[in-house]
Amino acid sequence: MKYNIREFNSAVEKYKKILGNIKGKSILIIIDFMFERAYYSTAPLGRAIHELGGDVNITVKYGKSEMLDALNEVLDTYSDMKKGAKNQKTKALNEFISCVKDDYFEKIFKRPDLIIEATKDGFSGDENLPYLDGWFKKHKWNELIKTSDNIWKNVYNLKNGERISCGFENGNGGCCKKESKSQHGCIITKIFNI
């Protein structure tokens, strides 16, 4: 690793101390591209969440996110449905959930236990956390940017106004710690508004 591993591990421990007992909890972290420090802080934060037995979903967006608006609408509809509301949306969602004979499936519609959003000065929301990004050092940065630009231009070939969402999940126990036996996955979604 070309980064400061000691500082990374220290950041993990600091986040673990702040978060406390989050075993079995789901955490949604929302980052806007304008907060670069937040982006790098999610690596030790994600590791801390996994080591504490939590499940993390990180969404990186650029400005307003239609995907997050849609997600919130679905989560609100599910919450309304569980409270007994009867309307077109709750009926449709209930029918959709009923079509799948899997207890786990319905749980994906439950609002996360904690929602944390990046701000100018740190993460805020259900938990207030500082940015701990001192471990990160840019290494071969220009080559990385050039390679990334080539992939977006020559592989994805996006046109103006097109969007893409990339999700990564490691369902066998963690994108942060390969030897983990936890059933918690890690989903990282990047939204690009080009």
C-alpha cells in the first residue's frame, strides 16, 4: 500500500470508538463529489462499520440525485405501508413484495438505521463524524486520471445528459476485509451526471 497504513488504521479505530455498538445496523452514507475529503474518509469509515458488524451503503452523487429522490420515495412508501396506509403506491409495493417468497427481500425496503451525509466540515446526520482522510496520499495521480478518463470516454462512451450508476457488492463478507465471515455486503454506488 502506498498510503499511510498506520494513519488509516488509527482512523478506523477512531470511527469505531465514535460509532459504538452498531452490530446488525444498516448505514447509508451520502457524499457529493464536491466534498473530496469525505470520499477518502469513507475507506476507514467503511472498514470501521464492517468491523463493528454493520452494513454500509455509500452513495456518491454529483449535485441533485434523482436516484436518491427515488430511493427516498420508495422508503417512505414502505414506511407508510407498514403504518397501514392504503393508497396506490402502498398497494403496488405490497403486491411487488408479495410476489417474492423471501423474508430478506422485504427488509431491503426498510429505511437504513443511520443516515450520514457529507457536509463541508464533516459527516452529519444521525451521527456526526469528522473527516479522517490524512492516510490518503495521491500516488501516480495523473496516470490514474488519464486511465479513468479513457475508460469513461472509450468504454462507456457516455453522451451529454446520460447517467450511469455503478454498484459493487461483495456478499461473502466484505469488500473491506476479505477474511471476514460476516454476511454483510458492501454496496458502493457512484452517480455520474455528465
